[in-house]
Amino acid sequence: MDIHVRIDGRDFPCRPTMGAMRRYRAMTGKEATSINWESPVDMTDYLYCCTASACRHDGVDFPYDAESFADALTVEDLAGWSQAVASDTPAEDGEKKKAESPLP
């Protein structure tokens, strides 16, 4: 899954990793598998974790904490990420489908 998120005019790598799931649990006290995909706050928190984890792994400078990331993230950015994940999620029959959750 090669997805990027654009924040403040910069593209950052973003992908679900075990590190992202650990970050999400540490940050929220909840498992990533319990994310409410109808909640913009849950989605923003998980997107932050996926982006921070991918940047750390790839050696990309990521100057945001969770709050500054949320402050810079627009509704359109969040919707674009959600759509990118949905279009990159294969259906059981091999076709692309709308994702219920961007977890691996």
C-alpha cells in the first residue's frame, strides 16, 4: 500500500504498520481494531499514527505531534486518505472495493 497524505503542502508516506497500531493504542488506550470508522476523530488519530510510523521508518522528517497534525489536516485531506485506502483495498474476488476499515 503506497499512500501519501498531503499536509501543509507536503506529501508524507502513510501506511498501516504494526508500529501505527502500537502508537494508536498508546495514544488512545484502544486497539486499532476497535476504531469507529464513522468518527473523524478516530480516523484522524489513526491517520496520524500511520503517517508518523511510515515517516519514521522511511527517514522522513515529520514535524507534527498529534494535535498539530489534526490542526493542519482538512476534512478534504481526511476524505482523500479514506478514498485512497478504499481504492487500494482488494475485494475477496480480486476486484477493488470500498474499504470498511484501512487496517491490514
